[in-house]
Amino acid sequence: MTVETATTSFVASQLLKAPADTSANRGSTPDVRATVENVINDVRTRGDEAVREYSKKFDNYAPESFLLTAEQLSEIMGRVPQQVIDDITFVQQQVRFMAQKQLESLTDFEIETMPGVLLGQKNVPIQAVGAYIPGGKYPLLASAHMTIITAKVAGVARVAACTPLIKGEIPDATVVAMHLAGADEIYLLGGIQAIAAMAVGTESIKPVNMLAGPGNAFVAEAKRQLFGEVGIDLFAGPTEVLIVADEHADAFIVAVDLLSQAEHGPDSPAVLITTSEKLAREVIEHIDTLLVDMPTRDYAAAAWQDWGAVHVVKNLDDAYALADEYAYEHVQILTENPREALEKMNFYGALFLGEGTCVSYGDKVIGTNHVLPTRGAARYTGGLWVGKFLRTVTYQEVTNTESSAFFGELCGRAARVERFEGHARSGDVRAAKYRGTTLPWSTHTFEK
């Protein structure tokens, strides 16, 4: 195996396995952008009729109503094994507990900065959220937990949730997860048409204020185009995993964990940064062996071939620096002292510390939210959490006339520096009224 030298802005590393095409653009293509724009405009114009046509075209499903009734939900609940329901319930308890603790960390407050000058802050829930639960090849129950529960804990009054059929069949377990999570409306609807219907509204689907949840390239592009008209949780692309490992790591576990994320899709990067060349080579060998009979090999093998990379660096400081340059969604630390990464690293969607932890726990069961930033967005944002469904608003009240007069005079001077005469006069009238002075720009007098 050839060892190449790859130089980054931080460190020089041996690149034992390089991506097939590191310059490839994983953003939306012109075709995707045009398709999404056309569907959104059509749904905006023709409403339910357009939604039904696109659902028929893409999913071969066009019922009179996409909304599941209480009777249908009861039938679906009855088809799902009790063990599955028990597992969903347990996992949702973990997600709900974490979200509730996040909510408790946010407090409203009111302070008096001067006599009678009251400034306050309130966290107000968004009123209506559209939660998209992807389907496609796999039923993604966990996405229902992450989006719907977090929104409901934040206090969102209405959560409309959409999920598509999978190979023409209702994804029973996903629907159960959506129902138990607290969705107020559940629609069997997927793709661009689902995102557009929730955002702009149709005759049968009321519009929402915000969209949340992952999806394929078309769903991600639909959210991007609708951002501004509605809010979104975050921009997300193919899932990413990066493992930082030292010589103490178990090469077999590292290999398994890299492939666990590569199976998400053929464009899901899996990267190893290690201080041990021996470990690096063993991991590559294990992956080659594991892929032979891996049930999800079609995705995992393509992702590893085209997007996998293995770096060998001099020390862990270099490893953390290179990992920060990647700024990946999931960063797993398999070192002797994994908590060191909490101090040494800055850019990641979520950290997974130590051999006892894995990204799959975060994806599926442990309680933290798995909707996380990708494509370098970890440099400026974290993942989905209860605060995303809250609007932090402020208010102010001045009840002391002397304080208002003081601010009136200050506002007059400050606004005139910026040549905002109208603003200045709003301050002037209060200073004049509360201090009994005259207005040089008006004959109006205030009565005592």
C-alpha cells in the first residue's frame, strides 16, 4: 500500500487511505435545485392536487387524504410487536429527559437597570413545526424521537409530521414512534412534496413556522430554498464520522464503528486519525474483511471507497487539530484519556468519548439528539436541541419619569449623530414632557 504525504493547514500526516475524489461537490446539483424549485412552485400554486400527483409519481401513493386517522393509528399500533413498542418507549424517555434538562437550563429573567427601567427576556415556543421523518431504504424511527419529542418538550403547540411509504408499505414502527412522540398530525407523505406542503400549506395541510428533520438531497434542498419563508433546524448533508484513536484502541472496534456510519449512504465519509500506523493498517484490513458479507455493503463499501480516509499523525495534539479542520458531525475519541478531547477540540457536532460509547448510541438510543451539523457547519452551529424550537424575545418598560427623561435626552443626541431626526424626536417629547421643557422644533406644549 502506497503511503502518500498530505499537508493540511495544521499538520503533516501520512495518508494511508485517501478519498477517491476529495474535490467532489456534495452540495445540491443544478438538476436537484431545479427539480425542487419546480415542485415547490407547483405545490404553492395547485396545493393538494400537486401534492397528490407528485406522491403518485415518486411513491405510487395518492390517497384522498394523507393524514392518518385515529382508527388507522390504532390499527398500526396493533400490528407492531410489544417489544418494539417497549423499546421505543424507553428510548423516547431518554430523549425526553435530555430535552427537559436542556429546557431547564434556559431561564426567563427581568432586571431593573435604573430606577423604573425594566429589561426582560422570555423564551417563547414556536407555534407550529413540521417534522420530516425520512424513509427511503430504511425506517428511521430515531428521527421521530429527535424532532417531535424535542419540539413538544419546548412547548410547540402543533407538530405536523410526515414520513413516506417504504417500498409501497406503511412503515408501522416509524408511525408508532411518531405517535408516541406526540405528533399532533401524521401524514404518509414524503419527499419535496411533503416539505413544500408543510411549509407553504395546502387545502388540507395548514402551514408551519419551522421545518425540522433530516432527509435526502431533495429534502435538504427543499429546506434550503424555503428557509426564510419558514425557519429550519439546520442545513444537513450526508452523515459523517471521524475517529481519533491512539495505540490503545481496538482496531476491530474502530473498523466496525467506521462502517456503522458508512452504511448511511454511498456519500457518507468515514475518517480515521491515529497516532499508530500499526493500528491504521489493521483497521483497513478489518474493514476489507468486514465488507465482504456486510448486509449493507452496497452503501458502506461505496462510502468507504469514495469518501473513506486514514491519517497517521505524530501525536494526539496533531490528531485533535486535524479533526478540528474536518469539523465533522460525529467525532469518536478512542484514546487512553478520551475526556482530553473536551478541552483540546473545538469543532464537532457531537463527541463520543471512549470505547464504551459509539456514534450508533447517539443515533439510536442514548438520548442526545442525532440531528447534527455536517459539511463543516459545526464551525458555527451545534445540533438540534430544545432551544431551536424557542424564540428568545426581549421586552422593556420604563415606569420612572426621570429615567425616561434621561434616556430621552440621550436618545436625542445619539440619534442626531446618525441623522435620524424622527428617532431623536421620540426621545425629545419624553424629555420635554417629564422635565417640563420646551421642544425647539415644535410649538406643542405639554400640560402639567
